[in-house]
Amino acid sequence: MNEQTARISQLQSRAQIIDGHFDLLMDVEIQRSRGRKRVIETDYLPAFEQGGVKTIVAAIFVDNEFLPEMGLRKALNQISALYEEVEESADKIMLCKSLDDLNTAREQGKIAFVLSLEGAEPLSNDLSLLRIFYELGVRLLGLVWSRRNFVGDGSFFAPVREGTKGGISHFGVRLIEAAEEMGMIIDVSHLNDEGFWDVMEIAKKPVIASHSNCRSLANSMRNLTDDQIKALAQRDGVIGMNANNFFTADNDEEANVQTLLNHVDYIARLVGVEHIGLGLDLCDDFMKYVSPDSLKGMPRKPFDVVAGHRSIPQLTAGLVERGYTDGQIEAILGKNFERVYRAVWK
């Protein structure tokens, strides 16, 4: 083993690697509804372990077909599925609601799971439901997905025909204030530009973009402009690097690990490495749920530019090759997100 290989191996074993956004709960809930058990242990845990992942932020995402009537039910079904998985694989995974829980999971050698809402649709316009989700373990609140809800407007993946865009609604203002008071982190990924700047005025604590890249390098509305990156940094926030080809490069031929690392370099030069994390938003495992007709209608077929969580050592190696220090790499791999958890969670 040469010196660089040894260094990468040591970083992988030492770093508290956090993936700040993963949509596995939708798949877990569907698989369990078909009679399977221990889905995470069987289908996901080997890749987590191979990639050195210590914490997964598990997003609760409700597909369009279930909205509005079944939004709350589907969200609770996904949370219930995780609780059942934790009970069945109690020696391997743990639902965490605090930093103490994260530390306990690490001490016991378990993968920590933290719940996040990807879009506030399950709440509809009922603020009282937020407390229920908090008590169940939701610690990060993505205000919108790429669609309009009672909070605000989402940023679409590609231009669509729409009327006047809106910022954060009156309900959204109250929701942000209540979430921060409880100890939830506000997540602006998927929010449109108008809403983003409203959040910068409303939020009082660090804000994250859990799975967004740089618009200067990949011209998607889902990515952040330079001014938005600077604003998040000024709030001591963190941006999770997204491994989806749409947000990595403007054409598929250039969408790869190296262009993903270019986004890391860009943010590091613009505002510093302390504002970079991983929010890989891996989608390859879930393409089985996308119909052939939907794929035909897409200008580009989505894919991951890294081969799943097991390929995180490639990202670590890339950071080493690009001259980042061990401390900087450990910050990117997890410590930066943990800093925000420490600042906001109660």
C-alpha cells in the first residue's frame, strides 16, 4: 500500500461521513408493502459500509400521484417503515434525533438515520402537524420540492410554462419560524430564487441546501447562484454536493466524478471548504419506479455520476489528489453538516 492509498484508507475510516440527502424511504416503504423485511440491511447496508458512511439523512418524499389527499398518509407510512426497519435491524441501524444519538450510534458501530422532509406537502397548511413530525424524529425541513405548495414555489428541473412565481407565503413564514424554534434545520434545495431570498430574510439560524450544486458550472435552476452560495455561507450554512448528472454538468458526456469535484473546488474558492458537504441524492436505485413514457419525455435521462455509496472512497481520493488537507476533507465528508446540527438541534 503506497502512502496516498494509506492516507485515503485512514481518512475513510476516521471521517464521520454524512450523506445529507438520500430518498431511500420511498423504496423501503414500497418494498415493505410487498412483504419484504430488513430492506435497508439487505439492499443498502453493504454499500454504506463499503463507502464508510456513518450517517444517512433519509428524506421523506411524496410523489405527485399521492397529492394532495394522501400526502400525510404516505409520509407517515415512510416514517413507520423506518421505525420497523430499525426494530428488525437494531444491531445495525439507529434512528437519531440528537447529537447524543449520533454519538451513541457511532460508539455502537451502527449506521445513524436522521429524518428529513423533502417538501412540506404532508403538512398541507396545518402548522400543528409540524410538532408531530418533530416528535417522530424529523430534524430537517425541506420547504418545497420542484412544485408549488402552501409554503412557496419550487424550482423546476427545466423551464416550464407557468404564471407569476411566488416567494415564501404567510404560512411559510410561520412554518420557518416554528421549525427553527423547535430545532429543525431549514433546507432550501428545490426552492425557487424568490423563495430563497425570502428565507435569507426570515431564518435566524444556519440554513442548508442539502443537495444542490453551482449554477455557474451546471446551468440548472436547481443549482445555486454565486450570490446564493455567498448568502448561505454568511449564515454559516452548508451545501451538499449532488451527484445527479443534471446538476453536475450541462451535458451527459461531461457528467462524472471529476466534474462533481469541480463544484467542490468552485465553492471552496468562493466561500471556503467549511460550507461544503455531501448530499448525493443518488437516484439509480429508484429508476425502476419511473415509467418508460416518463423517461421518453425527459430531455436527459437521470443517472448518478458516482456508482453509489460504495464509491465514496473515489470522492475522498479525488479530494486528496486536488490538494485538500485531511482536516478539510473530513469537514467536507461530514463535520460541516455536523456543525450545523450542533447549532440548530436541541
